[in-house]
Amino acid sequence: MIVVGECAIGGAMDLFQLAPFYPKLIDLGYPSYLSTILGIAKLIAAVVLLAPGLPRLKEWAYAGVVINMTGACASYVLAHQGLSNLIPPAAFAVLAVLSWSLRPPTRRLPSVGR
């Protein structure tokens, strides 16, 4: 639920260009429209992760969350921002991977070749 909450709240904040995410996005040199794209993607991910079934879409949603968070980490490193900026996105990336790996069998794709 933490990953879903981050997607829903973070997505809404991105969509409405709210602090603290929007100013950081601009400070890192990204165009303002990226905030809208990320906001919509995060909100879709939250819905998919909450919806029953949809195992393939859940795989993509988790992948998107991890890519978004590791991309944020890389952006901070490459922009020579403080290492303290890495903690939140790295923590959410780890939580997303844990959530994905610990999900119940009913939310997994069927095994092929077993």
C-alpha cells in the first residue's frame, strides 16, 4: 500500500505541479510538461496496482515505479545534488521491488515452462 500511496499522492502532486516535486524537477533541468506525463503515469500505476487481477499490467506498473525512482536517483547524482536527495527515491525503489517480489501468487503472472 505504501507504493500505491506514493504513486497516487506523488502523481497528483506532479499533475498539479506542487512542491516539493515540481520545483526539484525544474531545478534538475527537466521541462515542465514532464510533470504532467509523470503525474498521469503514476496515477495509472496506482489504479493498476489496486485493481484485482491484471497481473501483466501490474508487472509494467512495478517496472515503471522502479524506473521512475532509479531515474530520480540518477538525476540527483548527475546534477551533483546532495546525497540526501537520494534517500527518498532509493527507498521507494526498494519498497517497490519488495512489494513486487512478495506479492501473493494470485497477483503473479502464470509460470511458463514449469
